Amino acid sequence: MAKKNFRIGLDIGGTKILAGAVNAAGRLVASAKARTVIDEGERYFFNTVTELVRHVMDEAEISAGDIAGIGAGCPGVINADDNIVVHSPNIPFLDGYPLGRRLEKEFGVKAAVENDVNMGLYGEYCFGAAKGRRYVAGFFLGTGIGGALILDGKLYRGFSGAAGEFGHICLECNGPACGCGNRGCLEALVARLAVSGEAAVLAARGKAPALLAKAGTDLRAMKSGVLAKAVQADAEVRELVKFKARQLGLAMGTVVNIIDPEMIVLGGGMIEALGDVILPEAVKGMKAHALSVLAKNVQVVPAKLGDLATVMSAARMAEDRK
Ligand SMILES: [Zn+2]
């Protein structure tokens, strides 16, 4: 009989799907990726997923009998008990989709489906920046802002499976409109699009010559890497990013006051590119707004795991949930 020494991890995103095979030692032995095609619907999507899984199995020279489980990280609200995607704003045909059951039927193994941000923090907890910690909050900054919680050594999902929506903490009740329909959320003020928007205004006013030369005034061209270069050359862009980091710190302080964590992990594309500037200012903002008795115990660290974090973490969760 096969030993079931391998696990498969899936990172399902709005633009791409990554798959990986992880061996008993926790090492990634094969990986593959494909584009997420939104227009072709659910059947095409699931075919892509199964082809990717078969591809990594071939590459790792294993069969379904060698697999102990399949884990999948997915954006949106996930019912982790039933492995169902409840609501997925970026991949609409996945609303109500029984992804876990489909994977279990297809490959004859146990599946574990989890929100991708939860999966990311779980990876940091299992083998990244938060290894060995029991009370951790994660903020992940990119185009939007996602959050997740580890409480008493366990991923905390909440009643609806959507706990840790730190991106929608309201910082300015009359502030800019947020994608969620409210105003002044952390995400509307501090996510990459918000920072790029204000940086574009600086460029248009002639206050950010290096940024203007690189990206014009097109905020879509102002990706995190472009902002990181501008921060070095344009003092006003640097001040803008520092101000945004202190606003992030305000939201972090709120979370600290509620859950009393020992660590906050900051991750995502903005932190990878601008972490050196953001982290110290975010700590200042957090300390200014949280109760000092709590804030003094909080270590703020950048996430350690890169691109394949969700795949590795999903594979690990497949093992932990069985
Ligand atoms: Zn919001």
C-alpha cells in the first residue's frame, strides 16, 4: 500500500492558480501555475485545477494513492467546516461552490479549503515569521488590505468565517469611498491604490519629479515597486508613505486593544517593496494609539514567506485538518 507521504497545496487567486506538491519533510517538490479564466465559468475552472494537480503529481512522480490531502486557499468568505466557498467577489462563479467536495471526489483524498489571507497567516505561523507564537494578527497590504488572526495557537475564523477584516476598520467616517460601500476604511486610505492615487496628485503638482518621470500621473502604473523607487528619490512621496504607515498603525493599535496579540505580521506586495519605510512608522502609529500596557508586548515583523506561502500552507492545512 502507498504511504501517502505527499500533500497538494493550491493557491486560487483572481488572476492565477498555483499548485504544489509537498513531501513528508515539508519540502516543495513540484509546482505549476495557470491563469484564472473568469469568463469560462466553473467547469473550465475546475478542469484547470485538476490539470494543475495532475501536472504536479506527474512532475513529483506520485499518484493519488501517495497523497494524504489537498489544501486550497481561496479569496472571499469560506465555510471551512464544509469546505465551501460562500462568497468570492473576484471569482463570482465560485459563490456557493463546494470546492472541497469536488476535490475529494476527483482525487479520493481529504480536502481543506480556507480563505487565502487566513492561509497566508497560517503559513507564517507554521513555518514563517510567527512560528511558535500563539497570539498573532496579520495585515496583508496590496491592492486591498486583508487581515487574519491566530488566537491561542489556532486560526480564528469567527461565526461567519470572515473574522479579521482589518481592511474595513473605519478610520475616517467621512473619508474616501471604499470598495465595501462604506467610507474611510483602512483599505480606502492605505491600500496600494489609495497611496498611488495621492502619489499621482503629487506627480501632477510637480512635487514628485522622479515618480513623474517613471510613471507619469497614471496611478495604475504606480505599482509597489515603482513607489519604492520614488520613495528614495522624492521627499514628498516618502512623507506620504510614512503618513500612510502611521494610519496603518492607528488600525493596528485598535486591533491590539481588542485582541492583545504578542505579534503583528505585516505582509503583501506593499510590505515587500516598502517594508523598510512602512514598518517603523506603523509601529509609531500603533504605539500612539494602543494602550501602552498592551503595545509594549507587541512585536511587529514583516512576513517571511514569499510567493508560494499559500501553496505550502494549504498543503500543511490538508495534513492538520484530517
Ligand atoms: Zn471598506
